[in-house]
Amino acid sequence: MQSIQEKLQKIVCDQTLSPQQKARYLSLEAENMLPYPSLDTETTKALATGVLCDLVEGHAPYKPRYVLPDYSVVLTQGSEYLELEAPVDLDEAINCLMIAYHHVPSVTGMPVYIGHLDQLLLPFCEGVTDDQLYRKIKLFWRYLDRTLPDAFMHANIGPQDNPVARAILRVDAELQQIAPNLTFCYDPDISSDAILKQATDNIIACSKPHIANHPLHQAAFDEKGYGIVSCYNALPVAGGAGTLVRLNLKEVALRSTSVTDFLTQKLPYYSGLCFRLIESRMGYLFEQSNFFDSFLVQEGWIDTQRFTAMYGIYGMAEAVNLLQDMQQSNGRYGHDAQANELGYQISQALAQLVGHTPVKHAWRGRAMLHSQAGISSDVDVTPGVRIPYGAEPDPVTHIQALLPHHRYYDSGISEILTLEETIKNNPQALFTLCKGALAAGFREFTANVDSNDLVRVTGYMVRLSDIALYNQQQGSRTNTTVLGAEAAAGTHILERKPRVVSHEISPSYG
Amino acid sequence: MKSAQATVSKVLNYSCVDGPGNRLVVFLQGCNFNCRSCHNPHTIGLCNHCGDCVPACPHKALMLIDGKVGFVPHNCDQCDACLKACSINANPMVQIMSVESVLARLLEHHLMLDGITLSGGEATLQADFIVALFTAIKADVRLRHLSCFIDSNGQLGRAAWQRLLPITDGVLLDIKAIDIQLHQALTGRPNQRVMQSLRTLHQARRLHELRYLVIPGFTDQPSEVQALAELVLSLDANIPVRLNAFQHHGVIGPAREWPKARQHDIQVIVQQLQQAGVREIITPAVYV
């Protein structure tokens, strides 16, 4: 008990955290004093030994990990609960959204999805000049970064080339803010080359946006659509994800005696435990937490039936290399055809396991497979199916090596290409790389340019200058800087030829 | 008929510094200049199979077979110890590539490419291969959108250019120096043919850009920069001039003692060229 009090004391008096950040860490400590949702011994052991990871979501899931409200509801009907009338012009529409965001929970306590903004705002743009739009978006963007300072907060635009999307891209490059994160949904049949070029030029300026392959994502969801949130998770709109549990493939490989043992015994076994953990967390959220009694459900912002469970994996590179060693093959993951092929086989096996396993409460009765981008506490294990940091081949070879994985990861696969700074003199090269990768079947395209201050640390954005300041004990206004600093110290991410990205979880204090 | 083959030092699937957009670059082995400032000196010579590199390889990737140096790519760790052991600036890791094998590589990656650039060494020393390769690219409906570029030192004669230009979309032409004595001192050759190539390429509208390596103390002298400006203006003030900054990576011999070109050195030259009327000047994105 003494140690808990000491820890709470340390949080309260931490000189680098703001009062809000302290309050959040205190609440996490309180939640984790509750017992964990009921688990059998085998699953508990797998969780304790690191084969499974619950991403420190907490002991009592009282809110879904990711909530993707259908904001068109509040923009067309207003909200009785929030005493909002339906907006009639652009100012009112933006104001409605600004209010709405403060009522949308998620694992971080901040909204991870702020809507498909051009589609939401275009109906209010009649008679608004481009210059007026630019000024309003600029204020909106400043508001978002200053009041909801979390890089997991994510806006979507596209695939149409339209004035709102253009204004957002212009403002995003100009302000160079960490928040919000941004995805442009690209469809070769709908998006113009000009808007894609503006998006890839923005990547050179500020490592944003992330480019999503719209036709591929669309095919994985239904007519209500999808949203890209947080660090590149594709999820149903008007729903989200109840939980994200991940399986450490490296640890599974360490417990295997051969490739056959891995594929036919250990992977199905630990996958079964992963589903038990998912079921337990989903069960608590849906059956005990009373979350779904919310006005969000009653007013139709979200639908209880549209929450999936994310089945995440990581450590593919280490798993493949360990299995290669077992069969006396020296080819390494990302560089060798045989090693890469083994990786594709594992992804296919995972997709089959996920496709065949029913999950109670989940959208369509199934979990969704996700290549998970890593968290700040990961050590000696590479995110998702990525090629280990510092060992990546050139961007074209890199894309070709990972391409066959992409079809299997319906709820997102986060890969970050790091590009040399010389690309700043040749933005056409990035445009072609992006367009070509998507045409070849890449589900998403994300890049960092070496030397940009604003970089991804596993999925979320950080400023390198902020990390340097934080490490000098000056604290940071944004929550993800803390994660970025931990990740930079623990995971070698900054060794990634430029730097990398990571994922969004807020780990517990200390 | 046996298809054309090339002696290749290296192939890159990705380059954003060898012409417009993303390019597959084939570095052909062998050069007819011997630049003291060369950043890839191991591409200059052709292997004479002396075998000095074989014991220098710590990974057993090289061996002597019937008096010839053989290379086992699978064992190679790319440590470049063999290049350091070579006394004639050659490269035992060269590969012989056919037109078909380059086409196969292009077909694998074409969605992510804007084009191909043949560089070197001096690419035009293997002009037959270039003609065969570029002709085949333009005959293939899947590849003909790729632009075909050559990076050259300009030593090629006018008649040979006439063979290449109909199937070449652009040339990146290196101008090592304008002053003949300086050119001779830096490269071992005079530059009359380079100047002739410049006019030939300009008239044929194939000159994509001029590349000028700024070496402090040599090519940054005001008289030399002025001569460069006058040369550009005598053709077209809009010809892009790319200034590259001399640095030490890869350089061997006394040139390693020469000072690097810093951002400030480049800016001084940019100003002088602009004042003289040169309109398009490209400067390095990075200084190392």
C-alpha cells in the first residue's frame, strides 16, 4: 500500500506533467487497482509472460478503445443531449464539432477520430470563398492542437479533390502541428493527381498526411464506411473497436521447435488465448460497464453493433528470423525472398484464424486483423510486420517486400518509409512512389522525411525538438511527447533511417 | 543473335537524385576520365583479374577461378574491403547484365518509377547496350511511359550521340570545369569534346540539366563561375544548372585533403550565377 501511495505522490508532484496529465495518470492507477476481467490461467500466463499484450488498456474497460462517431448526425439533426440545434452555416458546423469532440471518449480519454472533415463540412461551404475557408480552418486547427493535444486524434479527408481538403492540407503544412493526425483517402478513379501531389508535397513539409488506399479499405467495410484513426487503424464509422489485443509473434516463435510446430501448433494455441483475452475484455465493456447507455447510442452517433475487436500482431521480423535459424537458413526478413515468403505464410495463417473465429459482441461477429505499430515500451521487437529499424532496404525494395502482407490486414497495417532528405529537391519521386505503391496494392502509404522536426514515432506524431526539451525536464504540452521520449530511448526508433512512428497507447505512469 | 550486355557496377531501385522523379539507376563500370575528385572511384577501372582483392575479402565472396576473379553475391556483406584492395580503381563485384535482365527489373518496379537513368562510370562507353536497352523499353507498352536518361561526362563524340539521342529522353551533363587547363588538371583530359557535346545535346533538346561540382579552391573561382554563366547564356538562360557540393564520401587520394564545399560556398556561387542572368539553379538539399 505504501508503494502505491508513493507512486501516486510521485505523479502528483511530477514537475514535467500538467495537472490534466497528472489527473489522467491518477485515474489509470485507480482503474488498475480493480481486478482484471476474468481470465483463465493459461491466458493470464500468456499475458504475464508477454506472449499477449493488452496495450495497458486498463483493468476495467469502461469505454471502447476507439470510438468513431458518425458526426453527420449532429451536423444534420443537432443533439438533444448537448442542447445543440442543427448548424446552418460553416461557423456553426465547426462550432458543433468543437463541442462534440469533448464528449467522445477513447482509450486516451481524447477523441481519436474527429471525422471525415471535408465530407462533413462541404455542405456548409456554399458561398464561402477559399480565403474565408482557409482562415476558418486555420483557427479550427489551432484550436484542435491546443485543446486536444494528443497525436492520436485523427482527421480524414478525400478521396475527392475539394476546397475543404485543399484548405486542410494547406493549413496542415503551414502550422506543422502534432495534432491532429491526418489521412488522405486516395482513389485513383476519383482523386485528382493534383490533390495527391499536394498531399505528397505535404509529407515532405511535415511527414503528414498518411495516404490510405480507399478502394481497398472500402471493400473491407460496408456502405456506412470506415475511418482511419489513431495510428492507422481502419475501423467502422458509427462504431469503432472495443479493444485491441496483440500477439507477440517473436514470443510465439521462441516457444516453437520448428516452422511446422509454429504454424500448426503454437500459433493456433496462442491465437486461441488471444481470443479469450479479447472475449473477456469485450464482455466487460458490453455487459458490465454500461458504456452503451450513452446519448451517443441513443442519438445515433454510434451503433452498439458496429464495434469490432482488433487482433493485433507484432514482432513478425523477429519471428521469421528465429524460424529461419531453426531451419538453418540465413536469409533475413525484409531482404531475402525465402524469409519474406515465410512471413506471408504467417500472415495468411493469421488471417484464416481471425476469419474463422467467432467473437461475441464484435461487428460481423469477427475480430479484425491488424499489424500493430508498437508502443513506447517495446524493446527488441519490431512493430507489426515491419522490417527492423536501421536495416530497411531502399524504399522500392522495402515496399515490394511488404506488399504481399497488405491484403491480410483489414483493420490496418502501419509501415513507415523513411526517405532521405534529398527527396526535398525532387517531390515528384515521392508522388510516384506513393501512387505506384497504392496501385500495386499497398493498403496504406506513410513516410517520414529525414531531418523533418515533425516525425512519427510509431504512428503518432512528435516534434523532435519537443522530445529534446522534455528530456531536459521542461515538460510538454502534448501527451504524445512523453510517449515519444520513452519510445526514442527504448526502441531505437530514431535509428530508423529518418525516424519512425509508433503507436498510440498511453502507457501507465513511470 | 546474342543480346547486348553491360558491365554493371551497381543497380539502384530507387534514386531521387538522378533525374526527374524516382528512377532506377544502372551504374555502368568504366570511365574515360580520371577525376581526382571522383566520389565513386571504384567505377573507373575494369578488372584485370590480378586477384589482389581475393584475400582481402573477409566473407569469402571472391575467388580465383581459372585465372579470373569470380564473385559470389550470396556471401557478400557489402563491406567494400575489395574496393580498398584494388590498385586500379576497378570493382570485382561487377555483374554482367543483359538487356532482358534490366527489362525484368523495370517490369517488377515500373509502377513506382518515373524512369531509368544510366550512369557510371561513363555510361556512354557502353553505347551499344544503351541503344539496345532504350529501344526495347520504348517498344514495350508496359514500360514506354518510363523516361530514359543518361548521366554523362560529355566525352562522347557527336556521331555517337546521334545514335543515342533518338531513343534518349534526357541527358544530365557533367561540366567538370570551363577552363581547359583546369579541366585537364581535374580530369586528365581537355574539355573540347565536352563543350561540343553540350551544343549537340542542347540543339537536340535533350539537355535536361548541367551538373557542376563546386570544389573550393578549384571550380569556385569567380572567373570560372563567370565562364560557366557565359556558357549557359550563350545557349539558353533557362538551362537548369545543378550545383553539387564537393564532399569526401568515397573520395580517395590527395583530394581527401581538399576542403568540402559548404552551404555558404554554394550560396556565393548561386548569387554570382543569378547576377549574370542564369535563371534556374538547383542547390543541394543536404550538405555532408
